[in-house]
Amino acid sequence: MANTILTAAMPMLIILGGLAGLLLSPSPAFATLPPSVQTLAGLVATGPLSLLMGCYGRRVGFVIGGALAILGGAAGALACLWASFALLLVAHAALGAALTCYLYPRFAAAEVVSENWQPVAISLVLTSGLIAAFVGPQLFIWTKDLFAPTPLAGAYAAICAVTLIGLLPLAFVRVPRPTARVTRLRLDRAALLAILRRGPVLTAVIVGAVSQGIMVLIMAPTPLAMTGAGYSEALAGDVVRWHVVAMFAPSFFTGFAIKRFGTVPVVATGLALLVVSGLLAASGLSPHHFYGALTVLGVGWNFGFIGATNMLASAVSADERAVVQGTNDTLIALGATICVFASGAIVTGFGWKILALASLPVLAVALLWVLVQGRRSSGARDRAFR
């Protein structure tokens, strides 16, 4: 329940970041700087937040994330009212750290069920985004002109209200407290590198980083690309809505698909769908192209991200969990940060089509890696049973 309400801010920020940046930035070239700073802040906050949850429990981390979201929403509203681009960047930095906290309920769910049911638990927690997909864009439409004639300030204020409501269910969260102490969580560099070199762990990190990175590469500049092509903010918001629906609606069956077919086939399907999304985006600028590309993008992300999360959850022990999860999400955030920064430069410098095509080589390499690793794992299992 908490995750369902709190993540309603995510689709709002997809729409707000670029539009508020375009409104307040000194140059159109800096329009995607707020979502870029947001992603960078998530990169910086991921590791410390994971260690904090490893020491004091998941609920403490989620409450801190909510407090950061309230701070960011208030700063964003004031940035619009005062026409301050610098304050807008501060707002998105706080919101980026908050969104990082909202990534961890998927691990919390995996930790309270048996290993066999981990993929299903992860999937069901991520279905919360399906409600957010409808609520978030609608809240944006209802509240963006709340402080008229100043645009967008009301939507940032709405994030504060949504977060306050979302924090209430956390009073009932009873995730077991961690038993490992800080000294046990701080693995030395050699031990951490050894863990990351394990086949399933390394594959999980690569798939998670590529899935998240390519998703934000195409998603972040979509409102800018659509308004630049002459479409309304409302239409751009609707495209984002269905993109977020596609991100989370498959979660109802992704976990069961992993149980039935295995993680590698689901992950490979997700990466293949991301390739299809890039090709659709590059093929035209009509509304149908935007709807199709962003919808397929969402489904591909779902398969890749849930598959990678399950792969990682199954590959590490309880003592390794906090550090490895923090490192994993830090690397995912690093890939997303690079892609968000690159998306603004590519769209403004070369155009939407080049941006979409730029995703294809990275996806091809990642898909090849997954298929090779999957074949090696199958071969190793076959030899073990001979």
C-alpha cells in the first residue's frame, strides 16, 4: 500500500522534469538537466541508503525517502513560484534520492518469502506502479495549474500531499530487523569484487543497468520530443501514462513466467522488446509511434528489471545482501545517470531518431551476454547431472 501511493510521484516527475526545466532553464539545452540531476542524486544516495537499511531496517529507509520527497516537492513548488532554476535542481536532487528509496520494497518483499516465491513477491510489489500509472498523470493534470498563473507549481505541491498519505501504511510494516551489524556489512573491496564477478550476479547487474538505462534514455526526453513535434502537454502526459502502465501491468504474471520458464528466457525477451522499442521510436514521429515505442519500452523494462532483481536476490547470502544490493543499485543508477545526461545532448543536437538508434548497440551486446551466460549455465547443470 505504501509503495502504491508513494510511487504515484514517479510518472508525475517524468512529465515535470523536462517541462519545468524548459520553463525555467536559461537555455533549451539545459531543459533535461533537472531529471539528470535527479538521476545523479539517486546514484549518490543508493549505496548509503542500502547500508542504512541494512543497519536499521527497511521501514527507516522508506520513511527517510518520504521525507526527501516532501522536501523535494516543496522546493519544486517554490522554484516555480520564484522562477529559480537553481532551486529546481535542488528539488530534483532530493526527489531523486527519494525515488531511490522506492526501489527497495522489491527487495523487502523477496526477503519475507521462501526462495521459490521470490520472483512472484517482487512482481506483485511492482504492480503498485500500475495504479501510479493512472493516478500520477491524472494528478499532474488536476494540480499543474493550482497556483495559476504560475504553471506546474501545484503538481510539485501535490507530491508533498501524496507522500504524506503514502507514509501512513508504513506504521504497519513488520519486515524483520537485520541481524548483521555495520562491520559485517562493510565487505572489503576484494570480497565485493569477487561477489560481483560471479556469473549470476554480474549478469543481474548488467541486465538491470541496461534495462534501466535504455528505458530512461528514451523515456526522459519523450515529453520534450512530443511538444517539439507540435503535440500538446496533455498528449505527452497520456503517452507517459501508458508507458508507466506497460512498465508495471506485466508484473501480475512476470514472476509466474520466471517460475515457469526460468530467469534467462524472461530477461532475454525483455532485452529483445527494448530493441523493438528503439526501432519503433526511430521509425516516425506520429502519436502512434510514440505510443507504440513507449508501451513496448515499458514491457521490456519490466521483464528485464524484474528478472535481474530475482537473479540478484537468489545469488547473494543474507550477510552479503545490503552491500551487494547497494552496489547493484548504484551501478544501475550510474547507467541511468549517463543515459539521462546523454539523452538531452543527443535530442537537442541530433534529434529523436538518432537517440532511439543509439540504444540498439548497447542492447545487442547485453542480449548476447545473457544468451552466452545462459548457455554456459545450462551446460554446467548438464555436466553436474551426468
